[in-house]
Amino acid sequence: MARNYEKEYANYHSRPEQKKKRASRNKVRRAAVASGRAKKGDNRDVHHVDGNPLNNSPKNLRVVSRNTNRSFPRTATARKA
């Protein structure tokens, strides 16, 4: 079964809180590129240490590999650690 991207956008991605989080993530990525901490096409992400994309304090940001940023440790019951 194929993904219904139109429905996914309507139900999730278009919500105001999700738009704010996405804009915040994009903003810190642009800032990291401008400051030289990241480069376009470097296959790295700006990681929010506390998991809150609206907290863009410098102490909360790190540039890490995509693989590291998009995975997280699991418990024995498959929940986030």
C-alpha cells in the first residue's frame, strides 16, 4: 500500500505546531551552515540534545551524522530509552 502524502500533510504536517517545529529546525540548520559548523550536502543533521526543536540555545545543539540523529536507544520493551 502506497503512502497517501496528501492525507499525511492534511492530518499532521499542516498543523500550526508542526509548522513551527519544522521552521525552527530549518532555522538552526541555516545558522549552522552560515557559521561553518555544517555544509550543504554533508549528510549531517543539527541535533537538539533535549529533543525539543523549539529550544535553539547553543548548549542544546550539536552537528551529528544523520544516522546518529535519526535513531535512538531502545529499552527491552522497544520504547525510547
